[in-house]
Amino acid sequence: MTDSFGLNNDLGTTDILWNLEHLYHGIDHPDIEEDIRFCREETKRLVERYQGNVSSLSSIELKTCLSLLENLHVRLSRLSTYAFLKYITQVKDDEKSAFQQKIRELVSSVEAQLIFFDLEWNELPEDKAQQHLQDTAISSYRHYLKSMRRYRPHLLDREQEKLLLERKVVGRSSWTTLFEKVFGNLSFGEQNRTEEEVLTDLYSRDRETRKKAAEEMTTGLKGSLHILTHIFNTLASEKMITDRQRRYPSWISTMNLENQINDDTVEHLVTAVTDRYDIVQGYYSVKKEIHGYKELFDYDRYAPLPDLPTRRIRWPEAQDIVLESFAEFSPVMADIARGFFDNRYIHAPILAGKRGGAFAHPCVPQAHPYVLVNYSGTLRDISTLAHELGHGVHMVLAAEKGYFNSDTPLVLAETASVFAELLVFQAQMELISNPSEQQAFLCQKIESIFATVFRQTAMNRFEALMHEQRRESGELSCEQLNSFWLSSQQKMFGDAVTLTDNYKIWWAYIPHFLSTPGYVYSYAFGELLVLEKIMKIVLLDGYTINPGDLNWAAFEELGNLQVYDRTPAEQVVQRSKEAQIVLTNKTVLSGEILQQLEHLKYIGVLATGYNVVDIEAARRMGIVVTNVPVYGAQSVAQMVFAHILNVTNTVSLHVEDVKSGGWAKTEDFCYWLSPQQELAGKNLGIFGFGQIGQTVAQIGRAFGMRVLIHTRSKPTDFFDQDRLVDKDELFCESDFLSLHCPLTTETEKCVNRETLALMKKSAVLINTSRGQLIDEFALADALNNENLAAACLDVLCKEPADTKSPLLAAKNCHITPHIAWASREARMRLVASAAATLKSFLA
């Protein structure tokens, strides 16, 4: 073996060893024998008390039975976890192996005696089972009991079930132990390296190093290939027999049932992935060109791009990277993960006799999960650490549900782990400032995704060939297994990667094929679900909402957010074409544009009106469109009265005159440049009585104004002294007329020559709604001809203002640049509300 001690010492992992005393203080400690004795005696008591009686139990009695069973299983699981974790880092140790086998035999004996409960519960008629399930007395066990009944069609009679459980101790678990012992005793190459060390060299920059590692791996496997072939055949046969006895229609059905997914769903996943093998082939064709190779071999698959950072990351730094990236997403997640480090629930160094790879073990809810990695200091190792801690955090949280409810379907478990990986990847990308290094690291991540989605699916195809041919043709030769492996892998790589003769036996080192048949597609499910949830969000025009005084954290938590200050019309498609979610304030999304956005699922309009979106086109394409109807009522209403008071009291006019010396020159103690008006007793007309209109009315009443309301439907929030009037009356009687209606075909240019002619010459028109409500030429004429006292506008038909607009030079026309909505408080509400709506959509 090479100097793993030196590597561990350099990386700071020598002492990163898990403390199993959280479970027991040693394999000879009295607590172990006490728990073994308890398990045997409690099993006997449960059989005597409940066997044959489950059907007659009340719901409360059923809960008591389940509580006792759960407590017993917790003791059993604590023993088996301890035995497994002691053994897995010392697979050459005969004492640890014997202890693990002793506990397995105990578990097998107990499960065989307690099988009566599973059978009797599943034998209950559906109506009786539903009565129990709906009873609040067993609410804490409802999911467990309901899930158990999905196996009902596949259960055997009591004696057959007992026999299978008694033989379990010499079944799959014993063969997988043999597999682990074989690999624990294998060494590779002249330096007698471990499996983990050799596989790490496949990521070397140097092609000869990668080639040598592949040759050493193959040579090491060949020495035990006859044993490994026999193990694979035996377990494929064991599964075939069990599936036939339990009436499972296909080799994958039992795994699908455990994952609570139907066979068709898995088949759709496999088809969707295999149909896009062209993505993998295209990528590796480009990679071949980048490296300048005439041919890309299997040992070149993970060759890093030239600029990929190569320095080794010591364990303390890796810990910080993982915890900080978790904390950015959730401080709770980071705190849970920190407990693994602080309380020694991780085993990190590379050691002789330690199983390769990585895993998280849930242990029992009353204890704590453990994580095993073989840490060699690469960027990939940090991702692996995050992956397993993702599992670990999930296990800690699931423990709150109790032992029976904490077991998680694999597709969900892998979602948690892959999500944790992605968090760390994003944090690592931010630490790399060099664009070439970022590109190289991104390519490594792409290859990791390929391994999780495409390679695992290709491995599922290998499993399918193996199990189906074992059932049809009997014992499989090593050459047949080699053929299955090469054909399933070659379909993925196509002509882009040449698979060497050495690679044909690499099926033999993958433990999931043996310990958990059908497991591998769960990785693809998890990765694709995470990539789906981590959607690309594009905000096309963020500057007006947030010129720098707010943040986008609420959106950043929901996906990969790209914010543009402004987006010209000709760049909308380019910037949005990869996005599933587009946010816009005023940038137009026409039907023509939407047709070009094939990934788009959601448009969030960061405004009250959504006239910037072609709603009909979005509806036809199944794109959800949302707006933010209530966020700026106070801000807009405040601006309405800022404009009104500017007209009635001309504060700014007098301030400027005082500054220029006007007051100092007057002979009187006061003067005014324009008439000062009171609002009390004046008629405040409100066209449209939504949230903003109601807020304007509330402020008007406080000033003592009489409120006139015109709206499409009878409002509920108005005072007895308010008057509901028709449109003509509103225009005739209002001293101040404020527009708050939406822009529709009916309201477009509702202020026109005819309606303006109805208004008092002393009246003031206020518009903080939509510029298109007004015929601007008609309004300019009314002002210039002094048929209207003033107009106060926060919106125009064209924004930014057209220099040719007749209103810019009109008499007594006071224009502000669409800022009524723009108070910081209103913009904060806008962002929070829009993010909450998007979060609901993604849930």
C-alpha cells in the first residue's frame, strides 16, 4: 500500500474517526449482551401476547403493540448499526466480521418470529384496516401501517415467510459481506494500493497515470473475477427465486414498490434519459477536441480540463466550505451538519481494510447518523462529503418521526444528497475567480451530473440485462456479464468514447448491484428533481425595483437568479431562452417572444397590471402568469395627495421664491404667489375603487372631502356619506378626479374630449394608474384652453416620456416620472409578495 498515512496526515484526516461509543463502548461491553438478551426475551413476550390476536385489537391496543415493536426494533437496529460500522472500516478483522454475523443471526431470528404482525395486519379486510388508519389513536403510526399494506399482494403464508427470514442470514447479506471481504483484501499495482487510491488516479491530469490506474484496477479485479462472477450469479438467482415466489412481475418491481413509484414511471425515466444519450456523446466529442486526442478512451472520461484547480484541500477547509454553503441556504441545515464534525460522527481517512466509497448510515432516531468518506483532498471529495452530509441532515430531521416512520424511499433520499452537492458546487464556483478555472470546474460538475443521471441509468440497463438473461438462460458467464456491461455503456458513449478491453469487467466492483438491486436509478431521479427545482430565474428589468437599496435574496433562495438592470427588446429572447421563470416589470413579453422560449413555465409580473404580457398566448402555451395586485396602495395614495397639495398650496413654488429673496423684499409679513385652497368640502372623484382607490378615499375623508365613487361593481368598503355615481356624474361634479381603474378596452382613453368637456374649469385631474387611460392631445387642449385647472400625472402613454408629447409643454400640467409606486416600503412589499407567489408555484 502507498503512504496513505502521509496523505491523511497532510490533509488533516488522521484523527477524523467516528466515535462509536455513542452506541456501545466495545463489542465485549455488558450493554451489548444486555440488549441481545432483551431482544430475545421481548420477542418471546410479543409473540405470546399478540400472535394470532392482531385482528381483534382496538386502535389503542394496536398502538401499544406498535410501540413495543418499535422499541424492540430500535434495540436491534442499534446493535446491527454498531456491528456494521465496526466491521466496515476493518473488513480484514475476523473478530469484527464474526460479531457482525452474530448480530445478523439475532436480527434474522427476531424478524422470523415477529413476521406474524406484518401478515396479520395485511390480512385485515380493507374496511377494518381503514377504521384503524382513520383513528387518531394511531396517528403517529398511520403512514407506517398504510405503507406496509402495499406489500399485501406479495406476502407468502406464515411458514414460508418464517423460512425465508430464517435463511436470510445466509442469503444476500452474507454474499455482500463476502464481496466486501474480497475488496478489503484486494491490492492494486506494484505499490499494493487500495481501490480508492487507484480510482482517484482516473482524475489525474497525466494520461499515462490514468491509463496505468485503469490497468491496475483491471488486473486487481481479474484475480478475483471468478469469485465475483459467482457472487453476482448467486444473488441474481436468489432475486429471481424471491421475485417468483412473491409474484413480482419484473426484476425491478420490488425496488419500485419500496420507492413508492409505479413501474411505468421508472420506465418513462429510463426512456427519457436513454433517448438523450446524444448529450453525453456531444460533450465527450468536444472534450476530445479540447484535449487534442485522436481518440478518447474510457480512462480519459474524467481527465480534467487544463485549468482545473489541482491543489489538495485540507479537511478543515473542506469542512468550512460545506458548512458555509449549507448556512447560506439554511442556518438550521448548517447547524445539523456541524454536529457531525463536532461530535465525531464522521470517518474520513483512507485506510487499508476500510471499504471504499462513501455512505451515510441512519442508525436509530435515539442516537445519531454516521458518515463514511475516503477523503483524498480533491474538489470531488468535497462534493462527496456534502452529498453524504445531505443524507445525514435528512436522517437527523427524519428521526423526529420515530424509527418506523424515518425510513425514506431512495429517490427522496438521493434528492436530499444531490441538493446538498449543488449547494456546495455553487459556493465553490464563487470561490474561483479565474474564468478558465471556472469553466474547467463547471465541466467537472457536468461530468458529475452525467455520472449521476446518464451513467446510473446505463448501469440500470446493465442490471436489466443481467437479471432478465439470468431468468431466461440460467447461469451467466463472465463473458456474458462483460458483454452486458460494454453494450449498456457503449450505447451511452456512442462513438465519442472508445471502451478498451480492460473496461469490460468493471461491472464487478459496483456494490449496489448486489446489496440493493435496482438502486441506481434513484440517483437519476434525485439529480433531475433537484435540477428541476433549482430553476433558472431571469429578471429582465430589475433596476427600477431595486436600484441598489434592496436585495434579491427572496428570489435567490428559489433558484439560479440572473438579474438584468434593463433588457432591450432585441435581447429579451437571448436572455430568457434557457429560463423556466421570467420576471418582468415593464419589459414586454409578446406572443412572438413567448413562442421562442421553450423552457418557460412561469412569468411573474412585478407590477399590478400585466398588460406587458400576451396573456392569451401564455394561456395557450400553458405558461402561468402572475402579478402583484396589492403592494403600493399607501405609496400611490400618498403621491395622489402630494400632487393635489402641490396644486392647492404650491409649496415648492413658494420655497423657491423665498430662496431667491422674494420674502426678504416684501413689505408684509407674508405673501402668496397663487391662491391657497382648502380641501375640506371639495368633491373627490375616484374612478376605480380597488385597494388604491379605497386608500385615496380614506385620506380624502380625513381632509374633510366628499367622496364620489365610480366603479364596475358595488364596493363593500365605503362610508354612508360616500356617493356611488355614474361616469358622467363623476366627471361633472368632481373638483379633484383621481383615476384608479385598470387599463382595458373599455377604459382606454376614458378621459377624452367628451368627458373632459363635462368637467369643471376649476377641476384637477390626477392619474397614477395607466397613461393610456387619457387621450393626451385632448387633455393638452383642455389645459391650454383653460378648460381645466390642472392635470397631475405620474404616468404617460409612452414611458420614458416622448419629447413630442403634447403634455410636456401644456399649461399647469404637473408630471412625475412614474414614481408613485416607488417608495422603498412599497418595493420591499412588491419583492416579498412576488417571491412568495413564486414559492407557492414551485411547492
